[in-house]
Amino acid sequence: MLRTDLPLTAHGVAGCEFSLCGSPIADVSVSVLNCLGDLYGARFRSGLINPVLIEDAMRDALVSGIASALSVHDLGGRKVMRISGGLNGSLRNDFMHALTRVGIDHIDLSGVSQIDSAGLSLCLVASERHGAIISEHSACSAEAWENAQKLSGNPAAGN
């Protein structure tokens, strides 16, 4: 979907430029499928370089903690939630949905590149209230988790 004041025509083609999290500008063509006021359904028609630029921008955003990815996997009968990129309050809804509705056994934080107090609070709730085990850590999540465990008086800092 895209929103513009430009008068686009359904079933036409238009140019579109955008940047993801400060990345270089990607210039792509779009096929306009339909419209409702200034909101257009569009299909991006990427060229050869655009997928590379977009993948690089997404990877850089995850590594810097600007973006986050949360996924749930069934591994040998265990539900494992994996988080990559920034672990912060913006993940609250997805994190709590997975925890309370899907039922998470383990949390893998090995891909976390940044963690703030809201993200740490989510992990504490998962561990202390829902019995989820923090099974993998990145360097930054391990340090934050160990400090939180010391402050809470929980000797199971490796949990």
C-alpha cells in the first residue's frame, strides 16, 4: 500500500522512491492495482539492485537495533520465540501475544543487538510469570539479563 496526493491511475505504472531506516534511496516502479482516495494498492516491480539494497538496509537496521524481528518456531515439541535486532517496548504486543496465546517454552535472544529496560521487563515477565526459559543470549542481552537477575535477587542468572 502507498499513500500519495498524486493522481495515479489504477492499472497504471508509477515510480516510487523510499528509504528504509536511513538506507540509500531505492527507486522502484510500481504497478498500481487499485485505489481508494489517496490510498493505492501497488505491486513493487524491483530491478536487479533493489532487493540487494533493501536486504542490506534491513540487515543494518537489525544489527544497529533500529528494527526488530520476532518469530516463533516449534522445535521438537517446544515453542521457541526468537528475537533479532532491538528488544524494546515496541515488541510488547507481539511478545505478549506469543507468550500468552501461543505458549512459549524458550526464548532465544542470540540475535538481539540492543536491549532497553522495556525489553528486559518483557523477558522478566516471560521468565517469572510464565515460566519461559531464556535459553540463548547475545552479549548485550546476557549482560542485561545478569544485571536484572542480580537486582531482583534471583540467583538463576543464567535462566
